[in-house]
Amino acid sequence: MKKENKEKDVKGITAEKDEFSEYFTELMIKADLVDYTNVSGCIAFKPVAYSIWEKIKEEVDKRFKEIGIKNVYFPLFIPEKTLMKEAEHFEGFTPEVAWVTRVGDKELNEKLAIRPTSETIMYESYAKWIRSWRDLPLLYNQWNNVVRWEFKNPVPFLRTREFLWNEGHTVYSRKKEAEEERDKILGIYKEVCEKYLAIPSLIGRKSKKETFAGAEYTYSMEFIMPNGKAIQGPDWHHDGQNFAKAYGIKFLNKDGKEEYAYQNTFAITTRILGIMFAIHSDDKGLILPPNIAPNKSVIVPIYFEDSKEKVLKACSVIAKMLKKYGVIFDDRVNYKPGFKFNEWEMKGIPLRIEIGPKEIEKKEVIIIRRDNNKKETVKIKDLKEKINEELEDIQNKLFDKAKKFLYGNFIECSSLNEVKKAIENKKIALAPLSKDEEIEDKLKFETGGAKVLNIPDEQPSVRGKCIISGKDADYYAYIGKSY
């Protein structure tokens, strides 16, 4: 038993996946994705992690532009009076706002908030820029960083005090137009999450209690982590005229009459990286879906001194042939093949290619999949085609596995006891509830911290009775413990 633990310590993750926080933190460090800094709760993204974020940003941004959204940039600092204009919104962020009060040895006349979100500072400008119905719709987005000074235990990507995101802020002349945007934005986020990150989600409307501060209603994408907890991913908020009235965003309609505009906000954050890492990885380390992996394959040469030159030369030729796959040619001479195998397994490279003197003689290579460790011999002339097939299959298999996990971990319940049992077993419950906020407070108390995650649009034909009040339910909701 001791020998096994020692071997595991060298080759993989020592913490069990059930011990999620320890497991995940160890994974992030050993897979060389992040490093800690001297600022508590703030991490440094290392090249692979940041490259993945760049790809997500690229794919989302491309789709935004296709539907007419343009990028802008607004300041990091927000005057206190600006932030306080929309009282409900400000109250929602009060505990998390970090303030600048001094520059050098001089006290500022007014505190400046370090951007927790940009509604307030952007909408003062929107009020100046929008005059007529001809100025609408206004479809703007910015990619930036925000600071929310949470006091819970920080976890890389999943809960950090500074993170990266997009924040879309769109304005429409009609409520119907504004609400029609929802499916476009959520469709973009869903496509990128599924096609590139291979992670499915539960999409639905947040309850009133869980709605974003200042919004009329919120839609979210919820994911289930390996420890049974849910975590919120991308979201979309319909703000109605709440911010328009607070910041004076008005326009003259076609009849020359003044109206308040309708607004939406939406975001995807670097939290999505942590979700993907957690869902796909195992006790050997990271597993990256090929469509998002910066490096899709690695070549490891295997040789003795008398075959070294010959093998390295052959590997170099194959590396050039596979350049479009972001191939890594691991020609380090001071490390044994076994060490390299373990390192690239830890870092989640989808395919490993092994080449030795025997393979060169037979004009073939050995490929090993990271997701299932399947080993196969392939002729060099067939290698490109085979790699394409394997990468596509890995991508599909990871998505299918994640989908099976997601839908295998929620249970339809009709009573509070069934919900309690589901939560105890680290599952998500789908159960009938009334919409009163008091009901949600009681639910949280009775279940030891579970809450409404969101409410799916597709509802059972029979609503049933609320599991808390016993009265006719307003909807079925996903319920679970959450980050």
C-alpha cells in the first residue's frame, strides 16, 4: 500500500477526487496551469491556461461580431456616486467592492471602486450617446478583468478575487427585441462550451431570490462538479428599464416621444476553465479536449545511444508533418521516456506519439490516447488521417462522458425527504416549488444549504405540490448545493 502511494505521488495526483478542493488545487499546480501570488485569492495564469482562455475569447468574440456586437473598453475605476446611482445593484455588490481611497500620500476627495462590474460607469456614457430610436439597438461588449473581494476560501479559477470575463451591455427600444436576444447569447455560450470544452449544462431561469442584482430576471448555465456541487457558468440578464431609469437612458421614438430603453447584460468568465478542468480530469492529471488544447499531441522519442541520432531525426521529420496539431517534440535528453510519459499525462495532452528504432524500421509509430490510455500502432503514411480520427473521437467521447455524468446526477423528486436524500448523495434534485422567497429560505434551512440553481423552460405537464408548503407548485426547479 505504501509503495502504491509513493508511486502515485510521483506520477499523479495524491488527493482523491472526492476531496475536491485539495485534488483540484494540486491538479492546477502540478499540471502547470497556475501559480499563486502574494495577493490572497489572486492567481497567475500560466501559458497553457491563458492560451485556453484566449481560444474561448476568440470563439465567443467571433460569434458576437456575427450578430452585430462591437467591442469597447471602459475604465477600471468607478466613482462612488456613480456606483450608488442604482441602489439595488450597488447593494448586491457592497461586501465585495474594493476601494481606492489614497494616491501617494494624498486622500482622494471621492472613493473609487475597482470595477466589480461595469453597468454603472458604462450607463452614464450610454445616457449621453443614445438620443433617438435611430441609435438603437446599441450592442456593446468589453473583455476585461474585475475584482470581487470574496472572503470565502479561494480556489483557482472557481473562486478568485480577480477574474477575466466578457461583459456584454446591450440596449434596445422594445422589450420584445431585448428579450429575443437571450437565445442568441446563450446559444453562443452553449456552442462554445459544448463544441470546444466538451461540457454540457443545465440552462434555465434563476428564481427571483437568485436573480442578478438590478435585473428583472436572469438565465444561467449550471454545471455539476465531480463532488456533486453545482456551479454557475455563463449567464444572461434582462434588466428591463431599471438601469435606464437610474441613469437616464432615454430616446425619442418614431413619434417624437421620449421613452426609457430596455437593457441586457451577459458574461462568460475564466471560471469556465476551472469547470472544464474539474469535469474531465482524473488521478493521473489533466485531460484536455482536443478542440481547446493548445497542443494536441506530443512526440516522445525512445532510443539507446547507438540509435539516438536516427530516432531524433525521424521524430523531427514527423514533428514538421504534424505542425498544425501544435505538436510538441520532447527531445530533452536528460529525462527518461517514463518521466516524459507521466509529465504529458499530467498536462493532459490528448495524444502521445512514441517512436523508437523498431518503429522507424517498420515505418510506423505508436499512438496513445490520454482519455482512455488506448495504444495503437499506425503506419506513418496514415498518421495524419489517424490523428484526425482519434482527436475527433476523443472530443466526442469526452462530451458524451460529461453528458452522461450530468444527466446521471440529477433526480426528479416529489417530496422534501427525496430532495434531502438526493442532496446527501451529492446529486441535483428536480422538484416542484412555490416562487415565494420564504420558500427558498426554508428549503436552504431544511437541506443544509441547498438552493434553487435555476428553473428549466421545459416543465413537466403536471406541476405537483410544492415540497415545502404543500400548495400547488409554480414550477419545477433544479436544486443543489453550489459554489
